[in-house]
Amino acid sequence: MYIKGVGMTKFSVEDRTTWEMAYEAAYEALDDADMSFHDIDSVVVSTVDTVVNPERQRQYQAVIASLFKKRMPIIRVPAVCGGGGVALYTACRLGYNNTLVLATDKIATNTTGVIVNEIMNATDKVWEQEEGVNFPAENALIAQEHMLKYGTTSDDLALISLKNHENAFLNPKTPFYKKKVTLDEIKKSPMIAFPLRLFDCTINVNGASAVILSKDKSDIKIKGSGMSVDYLAPFEREDTSTWRATKLASEHAYKEASLDAKNIDIAEVHDAFTILEILAYEDLGFCRKGDGAALIRKGVTKLDGRLPVNTSGGLKARGHPISPTGLAMIYELVKQLRHECGDRQVSHAKYGLAQNIGGAGGSITVHILNKVGG
């Protein structure tokens, strides 16, 4: 399958309806593809169906039909934080000629209590949340285990945060565009759940993103597409310092693309918390298990490094509106592969990889893109 167009709103705290943002992202993608909505044969849409989205619309497929005034197959794929990636994975397998893949969510305009309560439905709410474990605490425990096993430090996590804020500084689609964040600010930010500080955690934003997927040849090809799930709660798994679903999804994507990790030139990974970027380095095969921190220490994953990661700013600094995140990763990779990223452009990008996570490693997709003829 080929990607003919991509679109994305700015991720922000602006109070807009989910369908207003969806409309903007979809038409940016259609304009990018030089297509009209009449050319679209099907839609796959992802959005959370909870109080987090104030509209609480249970028939979001019909919302899309009303929005674009067209009756066609429209499938809704909810997968919380991994919704965008799962929607793309689904669309790749539907068989329609032109599919609009769309994700939209309104998160930032809710209270912290509501967000924490609802988002914990993405993991083991029965056991973990009842014991006082929310997502920051859950990922803090993962960071602690990785530190004990492999010697990763809080300073390594701070370098991940700094890198991604430096990239977001150059990205007009982010809340941190032209907003400088220093390493000192990161290290002195409030402790949320040891060892994670405020700047180790993603920010809640509103937004939408879209991809036009087509069988017709275009400039960007999806070379590989993989998905896997894992047991719901991390404590059910053999090792909480690795995401087994990342390994399985990436193995499938690499095999389908006839590539391996050493072929990847640029990546967008799911850094909802800084420790997850280090886990991604390892589980995607960019380095051996336990060596993830060495990549950030040596500058390998910086914008001018051998393998730039999260050139968009990542979830950390681009923000995380839940469902749209996975397609926002694709948006960035497409722009990079086309050399349309201005001051944050990577010079050597041929193959790009996106890793999108739902919950605490519960569902993970990996997609590999390349520039046709590149």
C-alpha cells in the first residue's frame, strides 16, 4: 500500500470539537494527495469513547458520514493510545483502493482526575489502579527495573527529554514550537513518581491526524506493517523492562519489508514517558538489550545523529492526544522522507519506522515506510 497524503492539526490545548479537528486533518491530507473526498472508498477512524471526549458520541462512524456527506464503509477502531497505529494496520488489510485513516481526540480540556481515571481503562484498572498505581507510577516502576538491571540513570532520561524538546522547538505543529527548554529545567522539574519528573512525562493535548492510503502507486510506500498484543497488566509478564509486543510487531514488519533494524534511518517511537523511548531502542533492535541509554549518551538518536528518533518532538514535546498519536508519527515520517521538514530535516532518511503503543505495552503496531525510488 502507498501513502498519497497526510494531514494533521496543531496539537494544542485549544478547545475544539473532535469532528472540527477531524475535518481539518482530513482535508489537509486530501489536499496533500490532490484528491477530493469523492475519491475515498472507505474510512477507518479511531477515537476514544469515554468521558475524556466530552461529546461522548457512540456512533462516530455516522459522525464521519455526516461530516463529509458520503455513505460508505466506515469502521471505528478504538485502541486508546495506540488507536492511530491500529487504524492504519487495519486499513492496510481492508482491500479498498483509497482509504482515509483518521484519528481525533479531545483530551486537554478535561480535568486531571477524569483523564487519569479514564485512561487507566487502557490497563489493569481492577488491580493496579485500586492499589494506587496510575500511568506515571506504572512507568516509574518500569524505569526502576530497567535502572536496576542495566544501569540506566535519571540523567539518561533527562537527555531523552532534552532531545525531544529541541526537536519540538523546530516543529510548528507542537505546543513547544520556538519554546526553549533547558537541561537544567528538566532536571529540576517536580518529581511525579520516582524516577520520573514532570519533563519525563508527555503532555495532554487536543488534535487530529489523517493519512490517505491507496493501492495506486505514490511517492511513499508502506513496506512493512506489524501488530501484536500482550497481557493487559505489566505484572502479568515475564519481564517488565521490555515490551514483548514491540519485538513481535517489529519482527513481522521487518520480515514483510525484507529489512532489519540496521536499515532504519529515522524513527518515531512512543515516548509517553522517557523510559519508553529507551525500551523502544532495545526492543526494536536498534541496540542490544540494556544498551539503550548508550544511544542517547552518544548522541546517536539526536537530529544530527546516525539514527534520529522523534524528530517531531515525540509524545513528550509534540504532545499526546491519545488516538491521533500513531498517525502523527506517520505524518512526520512522510514529511521527512519527502524532505519537507525545514530546520529539523534529516539528510539521509530512506527508511522510516513508527512504533505506536496502546496502554502499557498492551497493543503495539510497527510500520516501516520508504520513499519510492529513494
